[in-house]
Amino acid sequence: MTTTPTVPTAPLPAKADAANRAARTFVQGLVTDVAVAALPVIYDAVSGWDGAFTRGYWTVVGVSVMKTVAVAAVSYFMRLRSTPPGNPAN
């Protein structure tokens, strides 16, 4: 088996790197939000609980998604403020 040598890539400019990190954080948070949304539905299916898809349910889902957007924004601005070690790009 042969391996190809890896070519070091140049660091991304700070704004591009920040956007990349924020996008990753957003996707990771969104996966968590989908799980938060799915758990009551799964619970309803196995227990006969009648609380899924109520106003309270959608409020929890909405707050969870807003939290994800806020965390992604914080991730973006924190990256702009501090350069990670080994990435001299600003």
C-alpha cells in the first residue's frame, strides 16, 4: 500500500477560518437541536404521552435553535479575537 505525502496547506485568513468554525459549530448545535426535538416525539410514541407538538414543545425547540445561532455567532467572534496556535493568519 502506498501513501501519498500530505502537502501542508496555508492557514485560512481569519475571517474565512472564523466562518468555517462558526459553520461547524452551527451544524453541531443543530444536530443537538434535532435530537432535542426528536426526544419528546420518541417518548410520545412509546409511552402514550400527549405533550409532543404542543406550544410548549415548539417553544423549547425554538429556544434551542436560537441558542445554537448564538453559540455559532460567539464562535465566529471569538475566532476573530484570538488566533489559534500554529495559525498565523489574521
